[in-house]
Amino acid sequence: MSRYRIDASDLQFAREFLANPVGYHSPGLQRVLNRMRGADWAYKYVLVIEKRHARWRLGKMPAKRGSAIEMVEGVVYTDLIEAERDIFRRRWRELTGQDLDRTLSAAQTGN
């Protein structure tokens, strides 16, 4: 398991990702993404192409190589950028136990 833990000091990197999910990322955001994409998961979220450049579904790829991807029922995307943001939020919740949007809102208002 990774030693790095995501915490409140990483909210700036969450904001950075949500503003621009693709392309160049700062070293701090890259560290957060490396943790989120690390190897110590029971499964990893993946996007499964349903219709090229138009429709994606959310899947869970199990840790055991060769096992089938489990589709997350009811989760379909028509915007790839929004899909990336959603996966980031899901990973944040699983690593921190916090809803990212609520946490960002609370941090912005000082609550």
C-alpha cells in the first residue's frame, strides 16, 4: 500500500483536476493521481467505450488479471471530460471518505 495519503492539503490539486482533467498536470496533482491510480485497489474504475467518441460506461476492473470487468449499472457518460471528473470524485471518496464537492464547498466558505 502506498504511504502517501490524500488529505485536505490536496484540495488545491482536486480543483486543478476538475478545472482541467486532461493534459499537463502539476507535480502535486500528478502525485495525487499516482496515488489514485495505484496498485493497492480491489478494483479500478475504468471507462468502457460503448459508442466511439460518444458514449462510455463505468466499469470496475478487478485486481486479478484476466477477470471480467464489472459494469456499474446506470452509469453512462456522453461527455468524456465529465466521465474523468466523475471517476476522480469516486476515487477521492474511496480514499478519504469525503464527498469532494461538499469538501471543496466547505473549504471555500471556511466551514
